[in-house]
Amino acid sequence: MLTPYKSIKTKQDIILLLNDNVFVISLCDNLTYLMKRSISLDDSSYICCPREQAPILGLYVKLYKFWKEFLNVYRRGELGVYIAYERILYEAFTKMTYLIANGKDALDDFRLVSYKNRINTYNKTEKKVDGVNIVRNAKFLDDLNADGFTVDDLKSINPKNFRTILDLVEQTYTKEEKDLIYTLGYGLSSDAIHSDWGELRQIHLNDIGDGMMVPNISDRVYNHYRAILPIADIISMAIQAFIPYINETKIVVIDGDSLVSVAKDIQRVIRLSFEYIKDEYENTPDAFMID
């Protein structure tokens, strides 16, 4: 299938296009369009799926919403904000990919385990008759019933079903994908979510020497392509994973194959950019020591 990127064949073709953000932003905007088209042909009709498979749809919709906001914040150059969105996008993508790969049992576990904290609260407050507890417990039982579960089902939850994001990464990605998707970008974005010292000293403080630090509240715009292209890569992969899954379960995404083809070609261009970025680090490492 022909795409707007057919003339980009090597990493040399990408170099001049990375001189400003126009090309990178247009690439990302096209991913946004593909995601929107895959869940809604227009604003009045949407795809649907059985509740049992809805976690995958929900994660994809979350990716779409946070990707749009990530892109808006990136345009404004607010590094301290959009880096936090990265962590949310990584986790949603990893969970979606894991659920697609592991099928019904994983989907059932995912929904059931989500009640693990609420059942603890329910057990402690079941006999209380004040308004807050009555409403909360009634909603809990209604939600549980809608998912086809009972309180007894929750008693049989296997602790092994509580998988951390690290567990999912190990089970879902190849070594190459882990190095590319996870290792390179996950650490600092996780620091941002948890307000780790690594994030604080690099993003929110400035070292002025002699052991002294000052607030970093400047309006400096930072929107280098190194920051957004790894996230664009996982968005392209999310599209390629989600559409075939939904279509396989007889919920048709109109022109789904075409949307996947465009996503694949966008990813091809992104991966060429990665080759160039790798060259930049190897050939001019000093250029990145201050950024």
C-alpha cells in the first residue's frame, strides 16, 4: 500500500526531516488519526465488544486519550509533564499487549483481580448501615454482578495472578523489544510518576555548583524528537496489535487492513529515525551531555 512515506527508504532520507518538529508532529498526528479511525468512523458511531474482552478496548481507548494529551504537552515543550505521561502510556500498552497475547484466562484474571482492594473494604463494612458504606457496597456488588463474578469468586483469587508491570514486560516482549521499548525510556518516566530524586534533580531543579541547587521553573521549551519518537513507536505497535485482534473477534474496523499498513509504514520511518539517533549518540555524544 502507498503511504505518504514511500520516498523515505534509508536513515539518510530522514536526517533533514528531523531538523525541526514539523515532520515529527505530522507523523504523530497521523498516528492519532489512525487510532481515532480504528475506534470510531465518525463521532456518532463506535466499535463495540463483549464485556469479557472490554479491558483490551478500554486500554486502547486510554492509550488514544493519553497519546493525544501527550502530544499536546509535547508541542508546548513541557518536558516535566509529558515525561510523566510516558509511564502511563508504557503501562497501558504493555497490559494491552499482554492481554491480547494471553487470551480469555488473562482477561478474566485482569477483571477479577481489579476487585481485590474493594473486597477488603466490603468485608470490613458489610454490616455497617451508614449512607456512605451502604452506597459504596451496593455499587461494589452491582459492578461485581455485571462482570459475572460473585463474592465467593474473590475468595479464590490466586496470588500468582497479581502480576506487576515488570512481570508483564518479561512475559510480553522479546529481548530486542525490551531494550528498545522498556529499558531506554521507562526508567525516567517511572521516576516522574513516583517523584524520584532522579526526576527531581534533572527536571525540577538546577545544580549551580558548590552543593547548591535552585528551582527550575523556566519556560524553556524542550521538544526534541528523541523524547517523542519512542512513544510514537509504541503507539504504532498498539494500532498494529489492536486492529487485528478486534477484527479477528468479528468486530469490524472499516478499512482495518489499510490502517494497519499505514501504521506499519510509520513505524518503519520511526525505526529509521532510531538508527540515526543511535548514530548521533555514538558520533557526537557531547552534544547530549547538556540536554
